[in-house]
Amino acid sequence: MPVLADALGYDEHEHEMLHYSILAEYFGTRYDARFGREWPARTSSELSTKEFSDYMEWLVRWAAMEHNAIIPLPNESEAA
């Protein structure tokens, strides 16, 4: 998240907001009447390992295509 947040101009205190916005982009939203607002339909803590892996692969592609931001995956080194 920090790499993408920096690329998009978000401050450190805005990283969580960006995280939830991206989850909503991928999973859609649900309305929570208690808060009177939309929330992501899924959160990253609810995902299986496979679902999280799929989400991360989508996120890397989305960031590159939509925002020209390059996000290395955890197994990618800077030397590669």
C-alpha cells in the first residue's frame, strides 16, 4: 500500500482510506445503514490465501494500467 499511496499522492494517514477504496473497487460495496454509507463488500482479512493472491495480482495490474504505478510483488527483488 505505501508504494501505491506514494505514487498517487496520498499521505501516510490516508493509506487506510486508500486500502478500503481499492477493496471496494475490486469487490464492490455494500450499504451499512448503521453508518449510512457504503463499505467494501469484502475485506482483506476475510480472504483465503488464493483470494488474496488473486486480489494482489489484480491490484498490481490495475495500478499499472489505471495510474501508471509499478508495484513490485513480495517475491520480486529490485535486482530482477
